[in-house]
Amino acid sequence: MSAAAKPCETCLPGVISDFSAATNAAELVEFFRLYLDDMALGPFALAEVRSAAPQWRDNLIIGTVPDAYLNEYFAAMSLFDSPIFRAAQYVCKPTPLSDVYDANRLSPRGQKIYQRAGKFGLTHGYCFPLKGRDCRPTLMLIAGDFESVDADALMVLEMVVLAFYRRACALFPEPDLLEKRQEGGLSDRERETLSWVAKGKTDWETAQLLGIAERTVHYHIENAKKKMGVPTRLQAVVEAIRTLEILL
């Protein structure tokens, strides 16, 4: 192995080791705050959202963004129109907030969200999309002037953001997530039948398409409902799409 290829712990930012030592959210947030202070960046917020209800503390949201902003944001049910969360759904790299809040593409509600963010100094910075647990909408928002942050520094910061989220997940575990689905998820037939249900096909039509009996289609759909933990086939379809068991 060449010298360049040897693993080197010192190549990682020291703050990642600090994250590993954090025993609670307050310590984790403080370590990241100090790291961002050295870059003249902040405030920031990690948001893993399970509910858009006004009780935002039901979600995993930690950082230095003011509670007053989060209170207003969730009270207005802004998540459904949030330009930031929409951007996080469709991009796979850090995105400048100037692109997220493009005035030419904002809806009227998006404009209100932008104005509210401006009131708290949260319209300049970057959005870092993350793969959330149970496919939840998840991102890191870091406000500030990124003019002096070059491409290499931004890549390092992206790695630090991921380490922050992983430590947050460790501090706030959800073991039930692994138990929500039976081992192995849906079978191939269950995915096939649910996919046709999602396209509006009846059990008879699905049976004709798959070359199986109508009662067999019904059997597979009922099994899928049990595995997804839902009472109706419509909910099974929604849950299967949300958790990427089926693709349309």
C-alpha cells in the first residue's frame, strides 16, 4: 500500500472525534457551533422530520436556530411548501440558499417562508440534504456567508455534517424502526401486486396481468398490508412508496 493510500486518522477533522465523545444534544451542538465559529458560519439546525404538526419538538431538530423561528415555521405548517425541504428531496449535494430561494420560482407561500427566514437571518447559507431514517425528510441548514468556503472546504463540511447526523441518531435511537418491517420486507409478488394497485388496477386485472388467480392477488395484498402494519391497501401503497418498497 502506498503512503498516499494508507488510512490516516489525522485526515479527518478533529470535530468528528468530538462528536463521538458527545453524551447529549447540548454537547453535540456546542462542538459543532465552535467548529462553525472558526469558519464564521452559523446559526445551524439539523432537522429530521416525522411530523409537520406545530409541536416541532416531536421531531429530531437540534442546533442554534432560534426556537422562535421554529415555532413560527411549524405553526404555519410551512413544511409542505418549504423550498428548503423540497430542494433536499431533489438534490444530492449541498445547495446554496440563494438557489433554494429563487424568487422566480417561489410560490406565494414560499415567499412567506422566505420572508420569515429573512427575519431570523436564515436566507444566506447552505442546505445539506441527508438520507433520513425511515425515509424521513432530513437536512442540515447552515446559515452564514460562504464566500470564503472553497469547494474542498465545502466537501469537508459535508462530511462533518454527516458525522453530526450520525451522532445525533446514536443519541436519539429509534430501535422500533428496524422492527416495523418483517425481515426481508415485501416479497417480489407483494411488490408486483402493490405496484399494480398503485396504478389503479383491480385484483382481477392484476391477476390477468400476472397470470395468477385473483384470490392469489388478494392473498399477496393482504400479506403486504400486514407487513406494512396498515389496515387498507391504499395505506399499504402509500407506505410502500414512501419506504421505496415499490417505485412508480
